Amino acid sequence: MLRSLASNMLTVLIFGFFLIGAMGIWGKSQYVAEGPLKNAICFKVKSGTSMRTVVQDLVNDKAISSEFVFRVGMESSGLSRKIKAGSFLVPENASMAEISKRLTESGISNCGNQIIYRVGVTSLKIEIRDTDPNTGKMVKVGDFISDEFADEKINEFASEHSTRFRVTLAEGVSSWQVYKALSEIKFLLGKLENIPDEGTIAPASYDFVIGMTKEALIKKMQERQASILNEAWNARQPNLPINTKQEALILASIIEKETSLKTERGKVSSVFVNRLLREIALQTDASVVYGITRGKKVLGRGLRRSELKKDTPWNTYVNKGLPPSPIGNPGKASIHAALNPDITNYLYFVADGSGGHAFAENLREHNINVAKWRKIEKTDN
């Protein structure tokens, strides 16, 4: 009888081990098998969220087929305590093993919101973007001008752990405009004591995190501009009427204001360089405008005759040579053009009606181009 009992117990044990092994094999196959998710999602994990809540959210999103298998898989692989806060892209049919890896591997959100402060020459716009989980690309979901409604929406998105922040500066934006824009961004700490020197900021995109200081971000912008200027200065053409890096910035800022076409900047630069070499007044409206606004507003109208005759340091109709300071913050292309102008005999240019300019070597040719432009203006009006 004892033998029979022992034999039965052995059979049960063998069956039990076999069953446990079979369940383990089945569970492992389920853990790495394609999941039930039909469309990609951005799965968000808030800071401090428990493992139980994460699993329940995955079940609710129909991302996993078995709560039990997912828990056991996470536990056996040592990942259950490594889940990070953030927003993670979970592709369609992702296995439970892949989901576990995405929630724990890097701790860096790869899916979520982005708030972009676009500092332009006419206004500050705030753009909110979100990740399209089906493409993995950012798409615009909101566009605001700074006001109370914008603050409400921004706070809503900024409260999410995965939100990223960026400031984008347009080429030609003034230092006062940058100063004003950064002063309005409440996610940056501290206060800017002084307006940065004109021309010292590189127009570009800058990522920042909540808690970064305004001064630190300005320093980053200025270091980038200094690097761009140094590189261009070391590769400049010989025999230019540009004696210092500051003068290069001044000319670059004028070029930036005169044309938005990168293909024209070398030609525009050549006009001003030729005028400087011949000691002819630059006669650029953009510098006269800066003498009136100092970069603090958009003039919004044409210049008056009295303004063209008024003797200010930035009036390049009255004064020969470069104005005393840059008239905005030039981009890399304009700095390069200032120090590497096209080789031409051009002394004049005027708008051609297509977004570009018509260039001339003498006043007779220039007057013909001006007449064409005025005819286009008259037709458009």
C-alpha cells in the first residue's frame, strides 16, 4: 500500500512539474508573441504610478492580452521596479516583452508633447505639438499668441511629465525681442538684467527644461553665435573693407534684413562691400528703421522723407560707412555672405516683384529696374 501511495505521489509530482514547465513555456511564448494592440498609442506613465496601475492601464488600452503573464514576465526579468515616468510610443501588435522594454530601458520619453516658443520679427507665437503614434512624427495641435487662454492650454500640456520645451528664434530678430520673449516664459527661472548686445545671439532652435535659467539660455545662444562668427571670420575673403568681427556682424545684420533668399545674400553683400570700398553711402532703409524703432517694434509703414534725412547714427543715407551696431541678430548664412560676398560690380538693387531683387552696376540700369518695380506695385494695387 505504501508503495502504491508513493507511486501515486511521484506521478502527481511528475505531472505537477510537467504542468509547471508547460505553463512556463506557454507563458514565455505569450510574453514574446504579438500583442492585441490594433493601432499604435502613446502610453503615459505619471511619476509615482504603481505597477498595478500601469498594468491596469495597459489592459484598458488593450495593449496586453494577459495581466498575469505581463506581471510574471516583468518580475522574472527584474523589470517590475524599473518602470520610468514618461510617454512611450507603443507600436501596433507590440509584444508584452517589447512593451516592458520600452517602459524601462532608457527612461527617456519617445512620445509626447512639445511646446515651442517661436520668436519672430513681428510677434511671439506659442505652438503645441503632439506625437502621432501611427507615424512617430510631431504634429501641430495648437497655435497661440501669449494670453490667458494660451496660459491655460500650456499649463495643461506642461503638467505632463513627457512634455519637451523649445525656443526658436527667427533670423533677423532683435535682441530686445528675444529679451521680451524669454521674460514671458514662466518655465525659465530668474530675470534678465540687461538686453543682450545686438547681433550676439544666434537665430536657431534651443531645447530647454523646466528650471533652466533665462541667463543660461542666453549664454547658450551667444556662445553659438560666437562660434559661427569665429568660423566665418577665419574663412573670410581677403581685402574686405571689414576690419573687425563686430563690423562683420553689422554688415550681416543688414544683409539679413534686406533679403530672405539665401541664394541672393552673396549678391546683396557684394553691393554693400562695393559701396564701402568706393566710400558710397550704403543707403539701406533697414538701418534707418532700426534708428527709429531700436528693434522694439515693427514700424508697419514706409519711411517718410523727413526720416530719411534725419541725422541719426543708423541713417545710412546721411552717414557713410557702417552704422554703429548690428540692426538685428543675423543667421549663419548672412554672416558667411558678409565675409564671403559674390565678386560683382553691382552697386544697386531693388525688389523685382517675385520675392527677390534686380541688381544693377550703374544708376541708369538701376532706374530702369526701379521703374519696372513701380509698375508692378501699381498693378498690384
